[in-house]
Amino acid sequence: MHYTFQIERGNFTDAGQASSSVKRTLKQLGVAPANIKRTVVALFEAEINAVAHAYGGTIDVDIDGEKIVMVVADEGPGIPNLDLAMQEGWSTASPKVREMGYGAGMGLPNIKKNTDDLKIETEVGVGTTVTMTVYLV
Amino acid sequence: MTVKEIIEKLGLQCLNEANLDTEVTGAYASDLLSDVMGNARSGQIWITMQTHKNVSAIASLKDIPAVILVRGSQPDEDMLEHAKDEEICILVSQDATFQVCGKLYALIA
């Protein structure tokens, strides 16, 4: 099964729709609750990262019997220092984003903790593609 | 203890009646949304002063039955609408986070 969602810059109001839709689908498919939880935490964080930092993008989700692969690809500033970005507590979020309760530098660490495989390709001034895999078996 | 019993014992205002008979397993107090995403557990009540729509989105994703907004904070209109769609109980306390946590801890911890 394949699903695609659009990400709009700064649109926090609709953030979470992709995660919410994927959660419903996984429930219907009878995926184990622990795997559903991991998947939605990772996808939500990636979605918020793209909304907060990028200029727009897409989310592609593929589900088969063995795994869930989520690709969040954005056009945006890219991540200049990935090692720093992966550090818990490090954030470049704007004051507005921080006021909403984001920007604690926990997004990428949360993604790493909740996925089995995480690949981040990023180019400064071009964009970032985050590929997250959750194995179901 | 159920959501309904907590509403009664803490004298909370209920803005969306949902999950009233759900058994609450604990609580998580945080205004950092990624902290809640990463560390809150399903079945816990979430205590916060954040009032925007992402609060109900996260509560729904994490299977959090009820959110207590502290210091009389009112939810944004779209947060409440979303909570109704997703069946999340939205509660308001006049107390600050510390008092709400203390009272809840005495009840359910």
C-alpha cells in the first residue's frame, strides 16, 4: 500500500494529518500496537520538522507485510551539521515554533529511538530527505 | 480511577465529554510536545498549558484519553474541534501545573 501526503510550510494546524491517517490504516490492518506507536511518533516528528524548517515537501508511506517505510522529502535549508542535529537538546527552531512547545531538540532523537532504520540525506540550500523504516516482523 | 472520577475529585471543567469511563493509568506533565511524543504513555492524562490544535493531535496519536489545561487556559477553537473529532476529553483546572500534579499524584500514583 502506498500513501502520499503534502507538507505545507508553517502549516502547524494540519500537521499530524499524515500520522493520524497512517495510524488509522495500521489499526485496520491489525498491526501490533507497539509498532503503530513507534511509527506514528517517528512520522509526526518528521512531519513537524518539515513544517517548521522547510519550504514544503511530500511524505510517502509504503506498507507491506514486513515493514513500513516512510520518506519525508522537503525543499528547504538542509541541515548544515547532522551530528549536532542528532544531539538531544540541539535545535535551530524559531521563537514562534518554540512557543508552541517544539524546538526542544528532541525530534530527531525521538525518530531514531522509534525506528529500526533511519537514513538522512541533506544538502544545504536544497533540502532534506528522511527515510524511516519500522520492521513489523 | 476513571476520567470521570478525576473530574469530580479535582473539580475540573469539562469542555468535551469523551472517555469518561476510561481507566487512567497515570499522568504526564509537560509543555514540550516532543517530550510528550517521546515519553508519555497511552492511558495517561496529559497536563499542559499548551492550547493549540497539535495538542489534540498528539493526544490522539498517543492514545491519551484526556488533557488537563492548567491555570484556566482555554483551548483554541480548532484544538477543541479536533478533540471532539478524535474523542479526546478536554479538561480545565484553575490550578497551576504543580497543584494539579500534586492532587493527581495523591489520587492515582
